Amino acid sequence: MHSDQPQPRIAVWLDGVDLYNRDIIHGVADYVRRRGLSWQLYLRSDFSDSLPTLLEWQGEGIIADFSDLSTAEALRAHPARQVGVCAHRMYAGALPCVALDNAELVGRALSHLIDNGWPNFAMFSQPNAEETGWALEREQAFSKLVPWDSAFPRVYRGLSARSERGATSLSGLVEWIASLPKPVGIVAVNDARARLILQACQLGGFEISADVGVIGIDNDPLLRELSGVCLTSVIQGTYEMGQGAARLLHDSLRGIPCSGHLVPSTGINVAASCTPARRYHPYITRALHYICRNAQRGIKGDQVADYVGISRSWLDIHFKREVGHSVHDEILSYKIREAKRLLEEGAADMSAVAADSGFSSVQYLYSVFARELGCTPRDWRDRHLGEAAQAA
């Protein structure tokens, strides 16, 4: 762009105090520099720190944080070209927005735990709040990938980030970790929550990388250094968000139609908090995870082997050697567990119970209950409901 041409004035309405926003701003600035653009960038700190000031601004473009839906709504009528950045995908307005792919971040964290042999999984989330939609998305993604289990709560929210301080507030977290089957890999919704897990493990006497593996999301260097044990963390693509937002705004200023997109993680910073558990071979861990997620769909051993990418014979031999029972028995245990859960909730339609828990027929459901539990499904339901009524 020639020096005598007008220089677009771009407001980057992001608070540059925290690492998340600083990385986005860095991405925007790098895009401008590498493209040789003569944009005049005005950061949030250049304004009076209030939304009305931004609404009176008369520049050509705005990059703003749409995680705060009130900001996105207030800017709707602003004449400048606008692009949003967002920590979650809940923004559904007409303006283009670049958001974190929270489902991919959680999936990557889980894959790392699986590849390193952790057989059980849990998540330390945080209470729902208007400003933490990103945490809810990560929690929902985890719940889809790791099915609900009545044996223990896989997701623990604890107190809010402001309240979760000191040994007293950590007591609930210690109790939750104690209730989990060991060894267990725990995904924390961010590095701050991961650091609390490390503190709770020290308080409760749980051995990191033996009893508990911890992986965070953010790759915050300060929190990683402050943690007593070096923290493994998924690197979210905040720099790439800034690059993407600047590119969209550049297109918009040139009259090119643009739409938003999700930004995945860019890697994992591996450290001591999540070293390989190696209780099982990674193939066996992947098989266990697939069975956990899909047993109620009536899967067979061949499907498990195909998912893992190995032969059925290899799977059968090594699964029984490492786990202690067959692939069929593992699948069946999950079917029984799901059927018991449905019955304990009062389900009356036995054909629906059989179908929803992965049994091919009501007759097969009855035969399995008779063989494994010594009763019929109806007996199991009535006994549990009766005990619950007496306890009440």
C-alpha cells in the first residue's frame, strides 16, 4: 500500500493483560506485518476502557472479543467492518467470528492420555457461568467422548475459580480424585484447574504419573512453571485465531465475502504430569476406550479390531493377556452396566432396555442377567427401587 493512500484504522478491542488475548493480538500484528499492510492498530488500552467509547470510534475496522455476547450485540449497528474472536462457538450472530474448537482440544487431550496407556478418564471442569461458555463446551465434548458411568462421577466442577483456594476448598477435589478408579488420566478444562489437581494430589497423597495423570489446556507458561510438577498441556491456537481474524477483516475491507471458522489445537507441550502409565499397550487402551464409548451399540470384536487398526487375532490374544478377560466379556460388562442403570431408573419396557443397552433381544438380556446376576431384569429393578424407597 502506498504511503499516500489512507491507512485503515483498526480497533483491536481485546484486553492484552492475559496470555490468551496477547497471543491473539500477536497473531493480528504478525499478519499485518507479513502482508505489508499499512493498518493503524489501536489496542483496547488506547481507548477509555469502556464499550461506549468503542461505539463512538470512527475507524474502518474492528476486531473484538465476541465471547462477551453483549459486546457483539452492541457492535451490531456499528458501521465499521467487524470480525470477532471467541473462546467458544456459542456466538451465532451474523458477523464473521473465529472461535476455538473446544471439542478438538478435548479430543486431543484424551488421545494423548489413551496413547500413553491411561485406562480411565475424568475431567475437572468448573461451574457454569455466562463468561465460561468455553468450559461448558469442553465439558460437553468430554461427556460425548467418555460415556456416563454410574460407578463414579467422571466430571467434577468444584468451586468457581475465585473460590477454589487453599486446602479447605481443595478437600472436595481430593475426595473426588480418591473416588476415581486408578490409574486415571484427568483432563482439566484449563491449566489453572490442572494446577489445582496437582495440588490436590499432593494433599491427598496421590502419586502423579502413577495414580493420576494430568493434562491441561492453554499451555500457559507461568502456570506450568509455578506447578510443582511440570504440567502437560494442549496448545490452543490463539495465535492462529489472531491470524484468521486479521485475514477475515482484510478480506472484508476489500469487499470479499467471508465467514468464520473454528481453530484447532497446534500441539501438546509434554511434561512430567502425564508421563506414560503403560498399564496397557496403546492398542489395548484404544480398544478399551472404543468399547467404553460404543458397547451399547451392539458392537462386536471385529469392529473393535478395525477401529484400532489391528488383526482380530492379535487383539484377542493381547487383550486377554493384559486385561485378564476377553474382548467379548469387556463389551458385555458395559452392556450389563447400562442395563442396570436403566432398570435402576425405573425402566419398565424390557425391549427398550435391551435395545438401549446393546442386547440383540429381550431373551438374550434375560439369559445374561440369569447367568451373571442370578435374577431377571425385572427382579433387579424392583429390588433396587424397593431399597431406594426404604432408604428414603
